[in-house]
Amino acid sequence: MTDDKPRFIDNNNGTITDSLTGLMWAKEDSWQMEGKWLSWDEARDYTHNMAYQKLAGYNDWRLPEKEELLTLVDPDHTIQDKYGKDLKMNPVFPSGPLATAWAADGIGQDGYLVNFNTGKAATLYKSKSGRMTTRVVRGTPISERPFQR
């Protein structure tokens, strides 16, 4: 017997819950919500603002880790980005986001970003370059979870 529960559940309040990771995501990325490109610093500020505004009633929104963003890559499904190109994301997320999203982590002055077109992560200089987007998340960060076999 298989479980027919979908992996991504639309909470009908601007958020989507991933039943596999337990993370709650904003349904739209920062581009869809505000129509602005973001540097890494601006993505961090945007995340703080979403927490302050209590998106969907929650004040613990944060910038996602690279590994968390990679869990949104779905090679079996596609949606269209802002330019009509295919992104490897579940269609529970609405079409129209930007293809690349900033993560909280990085290496020195370089921040990670995930490209939902290619399904891969890369680094880019954090400040004043790389006008991307972000998608806020809440829940226990993957890096803080106990190792499970």
C-alpha cells in the first residue's frame, strides 16, 4: 500500500510544507512577492523583513541553507521561470520565480546560490553583485539535525 500524501502541501496561506523535510517554504520567492532583484545582503535583509512582518503569522523565517534549497530541485516536474524557461520545481510552487536563489551559507565572501534550471549550486560574490532572489524558509535547519542512517 502506498501513501498518496503529496510531498509538497499548499497550506493556503502563502506557504508550502515539505512533508519529507518538515520545512515550511514561502510559496513565492522574493521576486514574485516584491519584483526586486537581490544581492546576498539584500536577501538577508528581505528575510529579516519577512520575519518582522510575520508572513503567514510566523516570525521565525530565515534564509535557507544550500542543502535546503537543493531539496526543492525536482527533476520530475517543471514550472516556468519569469522568462518562460523551465525550472526543476514541483508545480505546487507558482510559475514566475527567478531561476537562481541565494542560500544563507557560503565560503568567505562568496555565497551559495541554487539554480533551479540546472539543479546545481554554485558560489558568487555576496555583496553588490549577483542580483538573484531568495525563498524564505522556517523549521529546524538541516545542518542542525542529528545524523540519521
